[in-house]
Amino acid sequence: MRSIVLLLTALLLSQRLYCWGFFAHEKINAYAIYLLPPEMLIFYKPAAQYLKTHATDPDKRRYVLKNEGPRHFIDLDQYGNYPFTELPRSWEAAVEKYGEDSLLQHGILPWRVQELLNRLTGAFKNRNQGAILRLSADLGHYIGDAHVPLHTSSNHNGQKTNQHGIHGFWESRLPELLADKEWDFYLEKARYMSQPAEMIWKIILESAAAVDSVLGQEAALSNSFSSDQKYAFEWRNQALIRQYSTQFSQRYNALLGGMVERRMRQSVQAVADYWYTAWINAGQPDLRKIRAASAADSMLYTLDTLSFYWRNQPVKGKSCD
Ligand SMILES: [Zn+2]
């Protein structure tokens, strides 16, 4: 069994397309584990590699599942002005007002988070190890997305303001450049949320409130940089690629006043809070028993996931924004 997994992993790694946003998603899931109480840590810590590796599954699914795309964003600017009170916060009321097709067109991220929280709670209740891990990894991904300002705007990659590439710049380039060297992730222990639906809307609205700064500061800074100062060619995964220069990136980060670090920290905290809340709401099942009973299930699930991606390769050259 082990050699089959290793073989499949090797095959998969040789084919996989690494998007830059993967770095932050993996870190967020991995760091969230350490905020959990000991009763959860005993289950989550041995699964750290899984939760990290699968933090990006939802993004990979976008290339093979038609319904996946709208789960990663919500274009709040389609619903009037901040704080977008036109848009009902409950799914049922929003469907009644706009219809499901329209909601899907403009993104359903906050509702996706709530759906996965419910499903994760169910997985804990059923003591289903494979489902707990898979749903925890997925939930971590969507919560991470909810903290990214440009995931709440229809101008998601600066395409309306001639700032193409800003999406990956904010959520990939800056964390890759700075997270390990300069940012810290010392956070509070996971907290129980009595109103998780309100919490995701709070997160989404904070992101929406930051969109103007994200775009405005980049535009202002670009005016004081020539094109060859703004971009640089750097080696990455044995390829020479053009990206935002280190100098431009650091100046932008300073202009944002630590926003990217703050949102990443808040993502880690929120992921732990949501995992913890699901476990509490499921009646705090004893996770030691789950771990011992279903190691084989987890192996089979890993095999299944690997073969799924092996059969459905992401489209090469597609960007992750
Ligand atoms: Zn995503």
C-alpha cells in the first residue's frame, strides 16, 4: 500500500502545476493546527502534512469541476455600496431575491464556508476520519480566500483598472517573499464562535473594505516606478520568470501597513476557530479513537484523491487568479 502511494505521489508531483497562491494556503492550514486544544491536536498534528498538501485542493478542482469556481469569491460590488445591505446574508433569502444562477455568477464564498462548517460538524459526529480531514483542509482554503480583499471584488485581478497581476501579487508574491523571514504567526488559542455565520460575513466585509487600498496603493506606487524597476526576472522552479521586483514588493507592503501579514494571521486564527467550533458543536468526540480505528480509511482516501488528480490534470499554463 505504501509503495503504491509513493508511486502515485511521485507521478503526481511530476505533473503538478504549482500556483503561487499555494504557498499561503498551505501555511495557513499548517499554522492553524497549533492553535487547537490538546484533544484536537492529537488528531490534527499527525495529519499536518495532509492538511498542508490538501489546502489547495479546492483551487485544483476549479479546473475540473464546473461548480467549483464560484465558491472562491463573492463580487460584493455587484450589490450596491459598502456594507452591501442589499444582499441578504442568509442563502435562502438571497436566492429568493436574486435567484441561484445570479448568485453563482457573482460568487458564493461566504455560504460555502457555512456549508463546510456544517459538513465538518457532521463528519465529527459520524467519527469519519477521512471526511474530517478532507473537510478541514477544504474549509481552511475557503476561509483563507475570504480574507483576501480581491476575492470580494469584481475587479479581482485589476483587469478593470489596468493593474493586471495584482491578485497574485498581493496573495502570493508578498507572502512568499516575506512570510517566512519577517512575519510572525503567534496567535491565540482557537476560540469557540457562537455565531459562525456572522463571523464569515464580518471577515468578508473587512476584505471588501480593504479593496480600495489594495488597488489604490499599487496604482500610486506604480507611478513612481519605471517598468523595469517594477518588474524583475527571477529564477523560479528552474524557469526564469518575470515578476514584481523585490523592491517594488517591499514598498507596496510598507504602504499597505502590514495588511497582508495581518490578513494571513487572521486567516490562521479563523481556520482554527472554525475547526474548533465544528468539534465543539459535534459534542467534542474523542478523536483518539477515530485516529486508531480508521488509519486504513485515510490511506484509501489519499489514494482516491491522488488518482482523481492523476486522471484530471489541471490545465497547464493557467494562472491561479
Ligand atoms: Zn481559492
